[in-house]
Amino acid sequence: MRYLEPTCVVLLLGVGCSAPAPPVRETSEGVTAASGGVREVSQVEVTQELLGLEDVWGKAEVAKDGATVGQLLSEDFVNTAPDGTMIGKAQYIEQISTNKDEYVSAGDTDRVVRVYGNAAVVTGLWTQTVKTERGNVTSKYRWTCVWIRQADGRWLCVSNQAVLASS
């Protein structure tokens, strides 16, 4: 649950700049090239891997499993909340683990992956319904997550930002 200009993020992180591959969009039929054409398999494989990591994150967040989310985050991870506050990895894991919300439903839609060499930007829409004393409340958040491929080949999230989306 996570906006930064992708090219700037890549440069700030010192990853280098490469021409971005066309974005890949997730649809009900699976992962497809935004242009509708066929691209090299490696791009689709990277996209599927990143979407899989996002799936793990979402399920772990609902289960309040901060340890699993922590395995997806770099040591210098920064989360920017909808109110603009920023927290690091340890605080984010603690926040997930101690979350008092009782989820009725939650999940991501409208996910798009853009890969820039060893960096990737994934965007999406997180919709959650939580049980409150006044009844169920549904909220939607537009998020951007920046992933960096590590030397060992693993992808780790270095930055996440979410903003409240209009319903």
C-alpha cells in the first residue's frame, strides 16, 4: 500500500538509468503487455515474480504477519503513510503485527509493473473493509512500491507510499 517519479527514484538509488520496458498490466486473464503485443518472456517472468511478492505482502498484512512482510523489505525501507508520516522497516513491521483492525475483506487490483533494469515500480489499488464499532468501513488506497533486485537476485522493497483514494 504505497508515488514517486520512477526515473528519479532509479537515479537517486544509484541503480543507473535504462530505457524502461513498456508497463505490464495485470488483467483478469493474467499478465499482459500494455501494448497488447508479445514481449520477451523475461519481462513477463519478472512481472509475475513482483506481483507474487505483492500477493504475499497483502496476505501477510491481513494476517498481521509482520515477520513475513519484513522479509520483503530492505533494511533501509521507508514507508510513507497517507498522512505524510514516514517510518522505517522496524516500525512498519511493528505496525502490521499490532494492527487492531479486523479485516472483513482486503486485496489489490489495478496493478501495473514497470521494470527499469534492477529496479521496478509497482502501482495498484488496495481496497479493504474492516469491522468497526459503527459497522463495516471500506477504504481504498492508491499505492506505489519501489523494488530493487539485490546482488543475490532477490527483489526487496525499498519504498512504499499510499494515498487515500476517492471511492
